[in-house]
Amino acid sequence: MRKIILTVIATIFFGVGFHFTANACTNYLITKGASADGSTMISYSADSHVLYGELYHWPAGIWPEGTMMDVVEWDSGKYLGKIKQARQTYNVVGNINEYQLAIGETTFTGLEILESQEGSLIDYGSLIYITLQRAKTAREAIKVFHELTSTYGYHSTGESFSIADPNEVWILEMIGKGNGYKGAVWVARMVPDGYVSAHANQARITTFPLADGKISVTEKDFDKFMKNSAITTIYSNDVITFAREKGLFKGEDKNFSFSDTYNPVDFGGARFCEMRVWTMFNRVTTGMDQYFDYVKGKIRHDDKLANGDVNENRYATNRMPLWIKPDKKVKLEDMFEFMRDHLQGTELDMSKDFGAEPFGLPIRWRPLTWEVDGVTYCHERVTVTQQTGFSFIAQMRSWLPNPIGGILWFGVDDASCSIYMPMYCSITKAPYSIERGHGAMMTWSDDAAFWVFNQVSNFAYTRWNIIYPEILEKIHNYEQEFIINTSTIDTKALALFKENPESAINYLTDYSTRLGDKVTDDWRHFYRYLFMKYMDGNKKTPIDGEMNPKVEWPGYPEKWRRKVVEETGDQFKVIE
């Protein structure tokens, strides 16, 4: 009997709870009215020191009645059990399916008392990939989320999900109920058209419109939710009553905040997580300075809420909004750069402080927090990070047929050194260089994109301000070429689609797979070029007609040299 086995991908390092821990994953969400071309977009960085970067693929299928499928926890590889297979499943490429449905996530962990649910079968990773195989729209995905977790139990901690199709973008936040219960409590909100949102390992849905049957309903009205586009909020029926039962909330229902109840923001939640939300918001609109103290970890708990009611639950009162309206439309290229942010242009620019010396490296080696004389300090945890396994920007375009309209702009390793390559949502296989199982975290492969890109990035870490500009220029050249070529590829695919949809899918598969493998091959040669040019602290430039290149010694910047003198005095002084 045919079955799908959700194999282990790798262990993802995650968490915010009430501890200063390293946090993983960042999502940015763009609605149709907020994007320059009318597409919807969500981004995702799968950040982990042990996550291997590869492109997952599940082919579409028709399954015999009674087929069961194995569920294996995405993080750990632990076998959880069997669930009933859907009669029909859809083609899935990474985190997008053939109907242009895309899903990303960030883990916020939440209250420890809710972390364990014995006998549960659906972890957050399986929830994403099973749903992508079973749902066509964002609203369908929300329904499948609820059906899977309520039927089989929820096996993970708190999660924020980005769920988007060509027309709608949603945030859904969920946390399990703990032992003795089944399933999860959750809230889903649609981002208003023309707005952008984000989440990064800190729950962000606070108060929300209570069920009125017009714009907000509970899970009991899923039928109405599926048919009525005016409904922009849906939540589990017991999300508030469960909080009361656990002694987590008191007061009027209208003041209930999902985030402040199930994942109260602390220093780590603000500084390490909300800061990443702020960086994107700050790039697209003015006025975000008012929240800078908050994201630096200075959290207020005023006696009264914004509506004037008493703050009975001691909620944070200086938090950022869930979404904002950008001053200008967001382009695909902007999304690429959002994923490469290291707080440049702010007082916390990671390329400027002492930790970046001597070569302006905006990377900090873990652990995230450290102590000196009993005092705890921290590094910044920004969007771009060295431990990224893979990242993507999912772009959904409503004006094209689904197999052509959806593109997963996919890259492996550190986003600052990654090239986002267009993987169309209908392709029937992944490029060999990023195919699942081609290499692993402790298995080297010379033609695996993950290892090829890591060679370049880790070499750049040695002298960032000297080597990286050349890398970034090359990245931009590739990405601009891909963006320009997309219209041509779309046109050819569309012509084929009108005559024979299968021919169009074959054409797109050939394009994406060839491109992915070519980029990897080019990057392997690029690494060799960089190594020759910059090895041994030199910078070499070929001279036409001569055997030997011009050699420069960039040395160390003056700022660093002065610090050496301050630290060592006359130790290295040249005596005349």
C-alpha cells in the first residue's frame, strides 16, 4: 500500500519562553495591495545550527480508501504514529503547493505548562507539510489546521504561522493545551489588504474582534468562514475560556490578548524577536522610532490599557501593532534585502560595534547571551544569521494560472550570502543540487548547494568588509537577471499551458531545475575564484599580459589599529 512518510529534515533550534535563549526563524508578510506588482508574499528563514538546507518535494497523489500515513516529528525524527491519508493530495515544493498556497512559521514556545501533550500526533512541521498537501487556499489551510490538531492532538509548543494564497494573507497563532487535553487553542487574523505584517519567535496577536458572525467567528462557524470573505478573524471556541480555566486571564473578554496570555513578552521576546519585526517595519514606514525602546527590551506595564480599562493582567502596554501600512509598495527585491538585515543604519548596527572588529563582520558566534563579572550581556539576534539552513520568499500571483503564478524564491545558508532562485510551485522535482537527501549536516557533497554556499559565506566571515561587497554585487546581478527573465518564462509557460497544462509544468520543471544546478555550479567556481584572490590576507588583481597579478595588502582598518595601541601601549612601537 502506498504511503507518505514525513521524514526527519533536521533538528530546528528554537524557543522564546521566559529565558534568554537563541531564537530561530523570521517571517515577513505582504498583502496584494502592499506589493508593487499585486502579488502576495511571505518570507521564512529556517534558522538552526543543525538544519541542512534542501528543497522538500511531495508529488500529488490519489490514495486508496483507508490508506494510512506515518507522521514523523519534523524536528527530532521521532515517529509519532499513523493518521488517515487524504483521498487526494497536491504537489508541494518546499513550503508552497501547486495552488499557490504557502505556509511559514516561527516558534514562540510560550508557557511551559502547555508544552507537553501525551499521545498527540501532529507537530508543527508535519502540520505545515500535511496541510500543504490537502488545502488549496489560506482559509482551507486554517480549517485543515484545526481538523488535524483537534483530531490527532498537537505535539508542539507555541507557533506563529504565515498562511497565504494569491488573494489573502493570514497570521495564525497556536499553542497546545498540555497534558490531559487534546488539540490547541488558536487565533487567526487576516492581514488587511494594503498592509504588511511580521512575526519572529514572539506571539504577536493581542486583542482581536470577538465573534459577531460578520467579521469574526469561532471554529463552530467554519462553514460561514469559508463562504464569507468579510470574515477576517476566526479562533478556537475555547481560546479565552481555557485561559480562564488555567488562571491565566481575568477580566472582560474584550481585553483578552492571545500573545500576552500565552506568551508574555519579556526582554528576550522584545530584543531578540520583536526587533526583527521592527527592522522590516522601520524599512517601509516612518514613525517606528516610538517603538525602539520597546524592541530594545524596555517593556512597559502601565496601570491602564489603551482603551482606559484597568490592566488587570499586567499586559505589556508599549507593543508594536500587528500590522502597518507601508509608505511605499514593497518589491520582491525589497523582500530579499529584508532577509539580509543586520540593523544597518541604526544605533545597533552589528557591523559597527566592537564585536564586528576588525573587519566589520555583522555576525556573532553563539551563545546569544554571555556573562562578565556576574552581569549578563547579549549579542543582537537579527534577521540574517549564519545558522540558516534555508530561507525563501513565496510569491503568489493571482493573475496567472496557479502552476505558473506561484514562485518559491529559495536559497540555502546565510541569506546575506545566498542567491534566491525561482522554484515554480508546480515543478515535479527539485534541482539535484538542493534535492532532499543530497548531502546532510555531517555528509559532505561537492555539488550540494548547501555546502557550496557555506564555503563562500564562511570564507567571507574571515574578512567581511573586504570580501563581502564582491559577493553581494554578484548576488544582486543573479537576482536581477532572474527577475527580468521571469516575465519571459511566464509568457512561454502560459502559451504552453493554454494548449497543454502538463507541457507547461514540464517546461517550468526543466527551467527551475536547470537554473538551480547552474547557480550551484557557478557558485562553486566563484568560491575558488574568491579563495585565489583573497587568500593569505592579500587582494590580487590579474594584469593583462603578465604572469603575476597585482597584489594589495588591505591590512587592518585604522579604528582597529588604534584599539591595538590603546590595549598594548608601546608593545609594538617601532623604535627609531
